[in-house]
Amino acid sequence: MNNLPASCNALTIGQVLQIPFPTPTASPPPPPTLEGAAATEQACEKVVITVQENDTLSSIAANYAVPQEAIKAFNGLSTDTVFLAMQIQIPLCMRAATPGPTPTPTTPPPYPAPNLLLPTDGASFTLANDVVTLQWASIGALRDNEVYQVSVEDVTEGEGRKLINYVTDTKFIVPVSFRPKDSLPHVMRWNVTTVRQFGADDQGEPIWESAGAMSKERVFSWTGAAPASTQTP
């Protein structure tokens, strides 16, 4: 750039020189980006094996838990035939997932006994009361397959006259149909507990199991039908 002879190695004070800028070095081209199946194949972990005597494609696939079709695809095989001493790639990334145990739903701890609220123990109901409402305090949020089991038994009537019902609310209305048929006051005993459905019977009716403690029992009396009037002769 300064037209200096090739043999000139000396410079003088005050001599003006032109200095060329350094030639820029070209950046290396970015590595090619693989797309689609090529990228998937390159990322897949593989192992190369040599086909042994008595090996078949199905036995190799079973040994490595890799589908036959995946082995064929990675090796460009058009048939299921492999030959002795043939080298093939096993795509380990195509292994079938090892099935784990089915998670068992966690059973909640037993619920506490419901605290009965109304009616008070020993309360009396007469003919004026068409229905009797039983109430208790909530034991917390119930799951979808859980309910309260309410039992009402006519103690005066004896064994056999008993009402069992299942509700999600914290109250139950004893229907008028359960009121005694005679004119005597009958003692009714009742309690509440929580139950959980774990299946169904042949008729599709739910099968219940206990999910908590039984409440204390309470009693109330309920007078039945009025005595029939006696006709005056």
C-alpha cells in the first residue's frame, strides 16, 4: 500500500505510512438444523448389535423391549428377516414404558362420630307433628362416595320396625308414614354414622361400608293415630 521496495526494511522519522485494516475472518457457518424424522433419529440413543445364530427380529425386539417396526424403520429393513453376523441398530429410545403399579386411592382416616343436635334427647311429639326432623353437626366435607347413614327404630313396636336412610345433608325428615298407627306414644331411638360405597349388588343397589364412628343414641317419643270415637247408642 506504500509502494515500498521489497528489500526496504528501514523507516525514517516522520515518514507517513498507510496501514491496511485487518481482513475480517469469516464466521463458520452454523451447523445444519435437522428436521423432523432426522432430528428424532439423531437424538435417539442406539446400540449396534451383531445378529447371532438363532436370532430373529422378534426375539431381538423382545430382548430389548423395542417394537419390531421401530427396529425395521431405523435399519431400513423391508422384511422381518435378519441374517447371521448382520449388524443392526436397536433404538433404545423406542422402548416401551415399564408399567408401574396402579395407584391405590388413599382411604381417608375414620370420621369422628357425628354430634346429634335436634331433637333433644327425650323430646315428645304428638299428632300435631306430621314429620320429625333430625339434625346433627357436620363432620367435614364428604367425598363423592360417602354419605350419612341415619337409623330410626321404633323401640315400642319391637324388632322389625326400623328405618335406615342415606343422605348427604346434615338433617333427615322422618316421614309421616313412620308415625305409629295406634294412639300410644312410641319411643323412637336414632343414631347417625358415616358410610362409604365400595360396590353394588346384582340389582345395582350400593353396598356400604363403615367410614367412621357411630354417634351416641338419642330417643324421642311420637304419639300415633287418635283413638277412634265411640258412637253413642
